[in-house]
Amino acid sequence: MSQQFILSFISSIAIGSVAGYIGSLMLQKKMTLIAGPLGHLAFPGVALALLYGFDTSLGAFPFVILGILFVWYLDLKTTIPAETLTAIAFAVGVSIAVIFLPIDKAEEALAGNIDTISITITIMTVILSIIVFITIKKIFNKMVLLNISEDLAKVEGINVKKYTLIYFLAIAIIVALGVKLVGVLLTVALIAIPAATAQNLATSMKSYTRLSILFGTLSPILGLTLSNFTTIPTGILIILSGAFLFLISLLFRKK
């Protein structure tokens, strides 16, 4: 087993497990589609990274963070749904990316390339994933209440602006990391599929979140294993593995 495979394996599990965890929150509020436009908002940063030879995750971060701050601010100041705001951000991101993206690097931008991850980026990925995991765990109950009713959350003394911002920033970090794993096109699937699979099988909120993490972890393991036997990009195989697990879960779906 090569060092590069181990680095890819560690990074993929870190990203996938936390993506599944945060997806369990996003699915409750029907916000999983936000991850898609945010991934596309990372497009200009990814394009610049590929153009100048630095890691795509580093290129994605500033654009995704700025994008989520833009969405958060407008979400507070307007009645426009967050999904619509992220769609606007998506259009801007893709338009800018077209200017910079080298055609010969398009596949890596669209489908990711975790197979070339460095030790430094792996360490950064693991640390950020742990930080996001701990953060989401601490605010999870508050966000569940926010998902049910903002008015009820305010009555309970929850600072809606503060916790919404923390939540949005956590999403942004996972999206930026996910770009390296599955590319700008598939980040939404990385977050949505494990939670949807867990929802089919869960019997309680606790089992739902645990299963979301489990399926978020299994998809990268299966995808990376399959990548040793094919030339298909690893990111594509990770998403297909997640989709396969989802289809299997339908057979055992709790009514």
C-alpha cells in the first residue's frame, strides 16, 4: 500500500464522515442543494489553483468563504430563500471560472483529484474536519431547533444570527475540502447522499446522525478501493458508491 494511497484514504474518510454529519442537519431543513452552488462558487479558485500550480482546496477556500458570507448577509437582510441566493453565487462563480480554467485541467476541476494530495494538505484536511465535527456537535441541538422554528429558537434564547453564521461557515469549509475529493460538480452529492441513505434506515435522531456519518465514511472507502481496479476518477467512484448504498438502503427502508 503506497504512501499516496494512505494520504488519500485518510483525507477522504475525514471529509466524507463530516460531510455526512453536516448533511444530516442540512437534509432536515432541505438545504442540501446549497452545497452544489457553493461548490460551483469555488470554481474560480480551483481554476486559479490549477493555472498557477497550487492545491485546489487552497484556491477554493477564499471564494467559498466569501460566498457563504454573502449568502448569510443577504439571508438576514432579505426574505429571499438561501437556495436562491446560493444559485446567484453559483452563476457568478461559474462565469468567472470560465475565464481562468485551463481546458486540459477541466477534469480535475470537475471531478476532483484526491490521488495527488500532499502530506501538508492531508494534515490540514484532518484538522479542519475535526474542528468542523466538534463545532457541529456543539451546535447540533440548537440547529435542530432552528430547523423546526426560528421563533421558537429565539424564545429559547438562541442567537439565530450567530449560530446560522457558524453553521454556514462549517458548510463552506466542508465544501472547500470536498472540491479536492469529488470536484466542484459533485460536492452536493457528497453531503446529500449519506444523509438520504441514513434517513431510509434510521429509527431515531441519534441513529440518523450516526448512520449519516457511517455512510459518509463508507462511500470514500468503497470509492478508493474501486479506484485501484479502474481508470475512472476516484471522486466519481466515491459518489457512485454512495449512490449504490442509497439504492441498497431503499430495500430496507423504514416506513
